[in-house]
Amino acid sequence: MSRTVICLVSTGYYPTYTRYLVTVIPSDLHYFMVYCLICKMYKLVGMKYSVCFGLILLLVVLGGEIEAQEVINAYARVTDVSGTILTISDADVTNDDFAVGEQLIIMQMQDDVIGGNTGNNPSFGDISTIASAGLYEKATIASVDMGTNEIVLTSTLSNTYNTGANSLVQVISFPSFENFSTTDDLTALEWNGIIGGVFAIKVTGTFTLNHNINLDGAGFRGGDLNPSNESNGNCEASVYRTNDGQYGRKGEGVYLNSNTAYEGARAKMANGGGGGNKHNSGGGGGGNFTAGGAGGPGYNESDNAAGCYDDPAGDAGTGAGGYGGVDLSDYVTASRIFMGGGGGGGQQDNSAGGDSEEGGDGGGIIMIQANTVSVPCGSGVSITANGEGFPYPSVDAGWEGAPGAGAGGTLLFQVNTWALSCSLVTEAKGGEGQSSTYTLPHGGGGGGGKGVSIFSGSVPASNFSSDNSQGAGGINGTEPASGSAEQGNDTPENPAYQGGASNGVIESEEGPLPVVLRSWEGTYENGYNLLKWVTVSEIENDYFTIEKLKNETVWMRIATVSGNGTTNQPNEYLYRDLSRGEGTAYYRLSQTDFDGTTERFDVITVLPNVEVGNVLVYPNPNSGLFTVQLPLDGNFVNFEVVDIMGKTIEVVYRRVGDKVEFDMGQQAKGTYLLKLSTETVVQIQRVQLR
């Protein structure tokens, strides 16, 4: 089913001119959003400065509600790390970009974790060494050149990242806001085998959740059903890895497979579930904090001679179902996190028959760093990274061997204060394996393993619930005696997380997102510039460095201020620049840990005789279209927008009474300064484009 959206625009300047914009959006698109607020006329008819206003008509011609989910991150694959230089490819900057002075997160999504565990035996896909899989850190961008596909960082990275044949690294933009209030559900680009699967945001003030954050099924992908017709109906339980198309395909996990001979059959692929073997066996569930469940044994499990009851390699009773993806709890910390593994594909007699689907996708990763997370009353919200599943009977079941479900993903919270007036629900649940509704015993899909939620402090004390449970296995046919495939494991293998922590909630774990800066600003006082910054938490913070722009390209260090080590308490810092000079001054702040790791923050601008905050800018942050409400006693005669380096930006604006409507839709995302001035005074506001 497709949706056809029609925008009818009648312009204010040329009321007799009407333009129709027709877009056909296919049903398999994950989401779409239509913003028809203010359209620049030159986009329609080539007139540079005409701005069109007027009637906007949206008609959904064929089916369904519009699902509005906003992506706020940019993504790129890292193909090489050399000192501070990242070589990138496959960049997606549709919803954000990589801008100088801003931060990014670099993360090892996959690595060569199975080593020599590649034989045709049950140990195929076991973890040999975790290598760098799951490691991540934040870094600050010094320069970006998309022409040469290079991002240069301000300092070298703390971790080692591998980009070899069985390894994959990506960078994710880490947008920062003073305060952020949601206007739509938030999500991430779904993992496509190269980039995506991660949502990350930093809010130095209050992150107000009016909507959900949903990364369900955004993680590692499930395996396909067997792509070729089956040549015979014999059980072949002892095949663990093959490229023979008669076998269900393995789900994806933290090992990047580059060998087609490993794609099919029942062994797991690290935390990816194994595919179902002949004959009609189910795929295994994906793993994360706990292992996924094994797929059902297929037809006919009760007939030891003609069916799939015993595995001659020694796994008696498991038939030929896919193995569940491995448990990663031995490696899970706040500094090492994983997406949920994908479920394995089921096995069909005939690839053109049956109604089963591909294996369920794992849950993604949600990273929230904020001083305060607020849920105002009205209705509760949820933050979820569940594995994809097929709950029976609400979801169509398969006819023969059914696929396994995806494992729950990871939720990471570095939050100082929870202000939950209404309920907040967090989930990283394993999905439910698909069921087989064949009358005789056929393999249901294994359930997905648990995900994990990691908190830098304690979980919220009230109006909060968390569910990281494992998924159930699908039924092995409708006969009562057929039973079900295995559910995802209930208990993590790591003894440290057994007992109370087996629910997948880990508290008091600090990760590599150290100093949270609430504010960084400067004001002109009597004869000097007063620089002030406030942190809400610090980890291993040695000192801050203040630099001042000497000319267009040279920064000069003017002060070093000691930090407070590790603390969860707010700290305010002050510095007086007595040699401020004349005119506008530009400053930047950096923070250095005890180990030498340095993070650089935004450039700020200080002007003489500046009044800040007497005008209203809305919406802010915005996508480039915003309005300035002038004070009633204002007599502003000049409007200027500058970037954080002080360069004037040409923008289109239109004054209507006591309002000024700006269009910066063609400018790069980032922070800008809006200066409104008269002959005697300047007022300044920060404007955030995202």
C-alpha cells in the first residue's frame, strides 16, 4: 500500500499562482514526515527572495495514519583510524551533520570476535575474544572535509578501533542542547549492515519527554529463510555452517561475516541466532545480555528414524533447530555496549511456500546524557529498544519452520536528576519467536534474549518501571504434544549480574561520557569580560583551558582552571578577562582528564553593552525556520546572524509588525548568534539549527 501526499500552496505575493506538489510514498518506508510550514518561492519557481505563505492541503489518499518519528543523528562508517584522522564512507547526513566544534560518538559495532571458532561443529560462532566490539567514546571535531571523506578530531582516541575484514566502526553525531522538549517520537536510522541503530543526545539542562523514544528492531538484522528449494526431507542436524540455500540463514551479531560459506545453518553467529536446518526446523533467537533460545526441532521430532530428534554431534533432544545467539553479559559495562542480535531464519520445504518471515531484528542502542529528564503530566511515555518478535496469535504464524526473534538492545542513561511527574517506562525486551501452525510438529522460532539498561546513578524512585525480559519461543505446531521452541535465557552467564541484576538493570555505572556542561557564557562587566561555566557532573576532570581568538585563525591560551576530579554535584567556575580589548571577543573552553583526554566545547562571543534574552526566538531549536518576537519597547534597526567563529551569514528575513520571520533552511546545522542592534545597544540570542 502506498500513501500519496498532495501539498497545495497558494502564494502570498502571487495569489493567482498555485503549485501542486505530489509525492507518492511506498508502504515499506519506515516512516515519513511532511513539514509544510513556510515555503520559499524560489524553490518552486526560481524567484530568489520571494517567500510564499498560504493554504497548505495534505490529503492522504491511500490508507493509514502518518507515523511521525524524528531522527536527530548523522551516521558514517569509519574505514580507517590514523591518529586524529578518521576516513569515512557511507555517510548519512539527512537529519544532522558532522560540524566543526561539535561532538561525535565513535563505536565499534562489530569485530572479529569468533577467531578460530569457524569449524563445522557446535562451537562455530562462539566468542573467542571480544576484541574491541562494543567499545565507544565521544570526541570533538576539529575539521570536516566531505570531499576527501575525512573527519579530523581535536585529540587522539582512548580506545583502539579495528576496521579490518571482520570489523566495522561507525561514527554518530552527538547533538547537544541546553534544553530539549520533544515534539514528535524520536528514533534512529535503522541498522542497515553498515550504519545506524544508535540514538544519542546530550542535554545540559532539562530533557523534556512529551513523546516516546523507540528503537525497537533497529539493531542487528535477522536471518532470511532458506533461499532455495529443499531437495529432500531428511533431517540434517549436524550441519552448522554452509552456504547451501536449503538452510535457514544466521542472524546478524557483533561478528562481521565476510565468508559466504558461513551464512547458513544452525550454529549461532556470535549473538546472532542460527538458522533452521532441514527439515522444517526453527531459527534461534538473538542474544545480548542473555542468550537467545534455540529454535524448534522440526519434522518429525517424535520419529527418531525419519525425523529430527537427536543431533549426532551430541546435542541430544535439540533436533536441527538453530542455536540461540550467545550471552554477552561477561563484556557488558557502561563503557562497552551492544545492539541486540538478530534471530535466525526458519527452514521451509519449498522457498516459494509457507508464510514465515525472516528472523526478527534486534533492538538498537539509546544513549541519553542529561542533567534532568522530565516527564510532565498528561500521559506517560516510553523509551524502548525491544527485539522484533512475532507474538502468537496476534501476529500471523508461519506454516513450516519459523524464524527466531531479535534480542533486546541497550539503554544507557547518564542522568543526574529524574523529574517524573507522570510515568516513564523503559524496555529492552527480547522478542517472541514466530510460531508454526502446521498440524504436525514443525519448528517454532527461538525467543530473543534480554537487553540491558545501564544507569549512572540509581533508577528513578517513582513513576518508573523497567522491563528487559526475555522473549518466549514460538509453538512447534498445533498438536498439544508439540511444545514450543526455547525462550530466551532468563539469567545472564556473568555471575556479577545474577541475582537482583539478572533483570537487566545495572545501576551506578559511569561510562565514557565524562563532563556534563550545563552552561558556558560570557558577559561584559565594567572594564572586563566575565566568563562563567557550570558543570552538573565530572569524571576524572583535571583542568579546564580557556583560549581567546587572537586573529582569524590563531587561538591563544589565557588561563587554566583546576577541575573537581569526579563529582555528581554541580560546580560553577568563573574567570575575569581583564585584557578584553575593544570590540567583540571570542573564547573557547576545553576540558582535560587526568589521563590527558581533552574535550573542546563551543566558541562563545562577548560583545560590549550586550543585553541577552529580551527577545523571544521560537521554535528554538529549529530546522531553519523561526520567528523573533520583538519587545514592545524595542526599536531595532539591524538584524545580523553570525556563526560561532563570528562570520556573518546571509539569511532571508521578513519583518511583520513586531515579529521577524527568518529562513535559514539552507545553512548548515549548528549554533548561530542572532544580533539585534540599535545605535546604543546590542541584544544577542543563540539559535540552534538541527
